Amino acid sequence: MKHQAARVVLIGLSAATVVLLAMAPVAHALSVQVTTVQASLEGPSDAQLLPFRPRLRRLVGYRAFRVIRVESRPCIWRTQEAFVIPGGRLLHVLPKGMREQAVVMQVQLLEGLRSLVDTDVRLQNRGVMLFGVDPERGPADGVLIIMLKAEE
């Protein structure tokens, strides 16, 4: 009788371990930061963007960069999250997994119902991906840059 009870307890513990292991990837979140930057032809640049300035200049050709919005939050693997981008846009990110020290995620930028960007990316863990959004009014008004950072 004791032997049978011990086997039931062992089976119960094994089942609980399997459930916990299955839940572990879901409970573990990825930290995602979305920084929206306004680029313009002239003016000062925010100090926090100085390390990125050469890269930003190569991307859009502008000289001055100002942070408009920063949003960081944990994102659960395989769950889509929406970040508000100035100008009535939404950035959807869907972290899919890790591959060779890189975060694999789907990125979709929407303007209303229109998709401006819809792609899968591999972002080096703790790396920053930049992409620009065409100016609405004209080049003199500047351009919007989205900086996407993910960290496991």
C-alpha cells in the first residue's frame, strides 16, 4: 500500500513538473523598448541619441534628432503587443523565439488599416533596429524614426 501511494505521489509530482516546464516559456517575458525619434534638417540632438547619431544620419540623411516617445514593457513570447506611435500609427510586435543569440519577431507598423511595414526580423539580443517612416508633409518637416530594442 505504501509503495502504491509513493508511486501516485511520484506520478503527481512528475505531472506537475511537466505542467510547470510547459508554462515556463509563456511566463518568461522579453523586454521590448520602442523609441520614436523625430529627425530634422537642423537643430540640436538629444544627448541620449548621440551614440546613434552616425547610424541615424546614414539611415535618413538628417542632422538633428529628438526623442518624442519612449515605451518599454515586458512582452510574453508568442503574444502580440501593440505600441502607440505618434501620427496615429500602431507598432505590433510578436516575439517568436530566440535563434543564435538573436530575438526573432514579427514587426508590423500600421497607419489606420494600411500596413506600412510587415516583416519578420532577427534582432541581436540587446541590439537596436532602426527604421524610418516617410514624412507626411515633406522633407523639410523631417522624418519619424522608430528604434526597436529587445532583450531576453
